[in-house]
Amino acid sequence: MTTPHNAAAVPPPATRDHLARVFAQYPIEVVAADDVWLTTRDGRRILDLYGGHAVASLGYGHPRWLEALEHQAREVSFQSNAVPMDVRARAATRLIEFAGLPLDTVFFVNSGAEANENALRLACRTTGRGRVVAMEGSFHGRSAAAAAVTWGSEKWYGFPQRPFAVDFVPRRDARALESAITDDTAAVIVEPVQGVGGAFDMGREYLEAVASRCRATGALLIFDEVQCGVGRTGYPFAANLYGVVPDMLTTAKALGAGFPVGALLLSPGLAGELKLGELGTTFGGGPMACAVIEAVLAAIDEEKLLDNVRAVSALIRDRCVLGPVTGIQGEGFLLGLRTRMPARDVHAALLERDILTGTSGDPQVLRLLPPFTLGAAHVEMLAAALAGLTP
Ligand code: PLP
């Protein structure tokens, strides 16, 4: 028998794969999932309060989501945006109606970063300006423009230069807005509730101040609702919750509930300025993505999941300030549990007790991003586990 020349260098199959080593790995392997539960290879059942990083809005295996994918795959699995399709038009209408904001046009893409990339490009193009204001603590994605407005991205940015000048402002500091947002500012991009930044809500008053300064200077306001949108705050979008309307709104994650989708919503004024060929994508707005979007929004409406998010979020706030948790911030199902000890230690201790949560950019904030179907009994499990941890 011959031995492969590199046999000694190849670890056994169970421990070797060819994936880029860029993600720290949780000590679990998930092989199945249903509703809010994950099943691991070694047979554990884990309560998922992380939702695949805010993606699993309907939980796992939702019948409506499965049916939409299967039906559309059999009917027409793909056609490009050059070919009109009813399912694409229906998904756009449903999304605009779900939002209920004075934004009337949708450009479908594949991810949050791509939605932000397009929003920032449109802002620079339509205003003819070359500066963008972003918030400290922000996360907007990994592509050239999205990463340029992401706080702390210089650690991994990599490109020789940014596509525009960026001015970061401290969160919730209304006084800093006047000097930062000027007649040179193309756009202000803000997550109304920061996700990676630690479930940090900007609040109505601050967002109103940002919007008002944008109006005064002609800067465009972009709400990045990639993480906080599509019902996660208990409202269609955080824009609805706070009553502040942006010129553009980007979203992704929960919108596809596990299928990769993203969307850029535009005001009528901006939509009117679009020229043929100005934006483009191969997969964005594909029929399977659109069938899923339609199904997700229908499920949120018909199963009254926004009511559930609001009610169960209130319960978490009521029941879970105990053990290592000193307070809770954020909105709906984008919550930050402020912890006495490092959040990563609480995360690890909860995972040992079969509860998956998330950490955040704030070392003292543990993030909860559960599926919208989470119920009161699950909150009691979390409360009991927290009570069992050393404060
Ligand atoms: N914007 C926000 C607020 C996010 O939380 C993320 C991802 O975590 C992104 C943008 C980037 O989205 P994606 O990873 O889909 O490109």
C-alpha cells in the first residue's frame, strides 16, 4: 500500500477542515434545530437565545418558511432582476406595507453589508459630498464602505484608503452633532439600536436631533436596521418605535430567517433619482429569497409575533436582573444584560447549562437575540440558570 506524500501532515478527518480560521468557535456542534432549540451531535438540547446572530426570527423549521422555499424551488428557483417576477414584486410590496414608513421603493440585495454599501454610495452620489458621519460603537459590515463607517475597523480594514472621509461621534451626545454634521456631510449612518455595540438604544430624543441636523444641512439619514429591524424591537422597524423617519433604511438578518437576503428601502425622492444600471446584483431579489421574505413577513403579522416580542421582552426585563446581571438595556429581542463579571464568563457558564447567548463589543454586556417565538417558559429557564450563577 502506498502512503500519500503528505499523510503525516493531515490530521484525522474529525479534527480537520478547510475553512478559513477567522471565527472563534463555540464548543458545540449543532446537527438539528426546531423552534428555539438546538440539538448537538452529542445529544444536548440547547435553548437558543442567540438566534444565529439575530437571523432566526421564526426559530428553526417554521412550516411557513419551509413551505415557501420548497414551493418556490419547484416553481422557478432563479431568474435575474432583468426578468419581471410576480414573487419579487409581491415581496417588495409586502415589505413596504410591513414597514408602514414614508419609504416606497426597495432594492433587494444579499446581506447587510451590501445594503449599507449601496446606501452609502447613493448618498455620496446624490449629494455630491464626500464625508459620512457614523457613531462610536457602530457595526455596519465588512465591505469597503460599510467597514469604513464601522467603529474600530482599522484593526482589520485592510484597504489602502477609505472611499470617503468618516467622522465618528459619541453615542447619544446631541451637542456633538452640530460640529460633526455639516454642509459637507453626505450621510449620517446610525443603528437606532446598536447590536454589536451592546444592544445600545439611541433613544427617540437623540435620533430626532440627528434627523433635525440632517434636515438643516442636507445630509441624508441612513438607519442601519440590519440587526434591529424586521420586528426585533417589537415594532416593524426601530424607525416606527422611535417615530423618526430616515431617507434610507437597510435591513437583512431576520428578514430571511436563515435564507441570505438584504434590502435597501428608499424615500420617494431618492428613488426618483435612480438611473438605469446604477445599482445591480445577481442574486439579490432572487425568487427564493423573495418567497422567503413574503413568508417571514406574513408569519410575523399573522402569528402576532410583534406582540409576543414586546410581552416576552418585558418579562425578561422583569425576571432576569439577578445573579450576575445588574441591569438590562436595548429594545424588544435585542437586549443587553449588563453583567458584574465579564460577559464572556457568563456566556460560557450559561452554555454549560444548555443556554446559548451572545457577547458584544462591550465586555460587560451579554446579548440576547432570540427567535420571535420565544415564550414565558423559556424566560423562566434563563432566570433559573442566572440565579444559579455566582453573582
Ligand atoms: N449592520 C449591522 C447593524 C449588523 O449587525 C451587521 C452584521 O452583524 C451588518 C450590518 C452586516 O451584515 P452582513 O453580515 O449580513 O453583511
